[in-house]
Amino acid sequence: MMKQRSGNAEGGGVTKSDGEGDDGANSVLQLKQIGTVVSPFTKRMGTPRQGALAPNARGYVQLSAPVETVEGMDMYSHAWIIFTFHANTDRPDSTKTKIRPPRAPKGTKVGMLATRSPHRPNNIGLSLVKVVSVNRKEKQLHIAALDLVNGTPVYDVKPCVPWDIPGFHDANSLSVPRWVSQDDALKKVVVTPVARSALENLVRGKTLAPLYTLKNDGVDGAEQTLKEILAQDPRAANTRGSKRGSHDDPYRIVFCSAVVEFVVDQNGVTVVDVKPGENDIAGAVHVDGIPLLGV
């Protein structure tokens, strides 16, 4: 077998570890970051489990690579983002091999690589996003329907083509476990007049900038994004069977640099208020290691 050449750190080539055999079993891939995600999502709770479930979520990749590298990307409707789960808290030497997917039946465990868990042998992620536009002046690739937290390092962007989609030739060719395909969205999400008014004030005050502003229909866009997120029940798996109907004890998610308060009952979700983040997170610039948008 032909030996692999060692790549340099700048080029992101493949290198061979000391004592490695010709089978390449211990090869190391060095990657060069080409950009950073700017996103309204700051914590795992409140980030869509899949971008397609929140089509109104908006963000962009702030490129560190030359903007010419994405020239023509806006001729495609969707793109793949290759990134790293940089905010993982697990140890890199973790030996866990099987896990229970959050939506799987109790007692069900599958191989870690048979899930979309962010906790993997290598913290590499792949996400499908909608391409909105390319801003050459600001070196930004604007995207929507994303499931990436703010500050995510990006290592590659690839246009999505029809052959990437199972079912291009055979609509029945894609199969998944039952818990993946089940529709378990909450019945409805209601934004109270108080929360809507607070959201409008935050947009006017540029608290949700640069993603949701008066210039880009930010109030309606932010409200719709929140409805899409909350309909998928962002609470921890062990609390989803419970209900909180008291406005004195709401759940909270961080959205951009604001805190969204909501309650859950048999009718669905009610957003009761949206507050500036400093009231709840003490002026922090990071939450769980993830930077707040605009801070």
C-alpha cells in the first residue's frame, strides 16, 4: 500500500503518527478553520435538533478564508457545513460506545455512531443549511434553517446536490428508526401580547442584532423562529413529560442575547416574556462556553 504524504498544518493534510503502520489506522487529519458561525443559539436547550425544524432561524458564516471561495454558492439552495462541536464537555478519551437517543423508548440503546449525538470519537459535525446569500463586502455566507450554536468553528462548506438526497431515484430508499421519524411536536405555541411587545422592544433596541432587526423583518422573524424552536420541546428529555403552568416558575432558553420565558401545559407552549439577557445571566459574555450574540 502506498504511504500517505504528511500534510502541513496550514493545508490541513493527513499526517502519520509515530509508529504507525502502512494501514493508516492512526492517521491524523489536521484541519484549518475557514470561518465562524454567527447564530442566535447560545445553549443546547433552545437549539433545534435539526435545522429543518426551524426554517426561519437565521445566521451566517463569518469567513476567515477569502470570500472568493464561496463565489457562486448562492446558485445553490442548500449547503453542508462541516464543523466541530467545540462546546462539548466530555473528555476526548471517553470510551462510551452505546447511548440512548433522547427520543428513543426507555431502555433502548444503540451504538454511538448510529446516532446524531455530538459526543463522538472526533468532535466533527455535519449540518445541512439553507443558503440565503453571499455578502462579499462583509465576507459572510448568510444561511437559514440552521442548528449551530454561536461561535461554532467551520472547516468546510459544500453545496448540496440532488444526489446527496436519499430518494432522488427511489422515494422509498430512506429508512430510519421509528423514534427518528415520529412527529412529537407540541400542539401549538402561543406568544402572549406581553411577550410580543417585549420582543418588539428588544428588536428596536438591537438586542437581537445583527440577525433580527427592524430592517429585515426581525420582529416577525424572531417570533416565528421561537415558535419553531419551542414546538419541538427544547426541554431536557427527563422533563418533557412534566408541565409547568405557573408564570412564576417558567422554563427559560437563551435566544441571541435575550432570555425567553415559557410555560408548558396540556394545550402546548405559551411564551410569557422575553427579557434582556443581563437580567438572568449577569452580564456574562459566554453561557456554557458559548458566546452570546452581539456581546
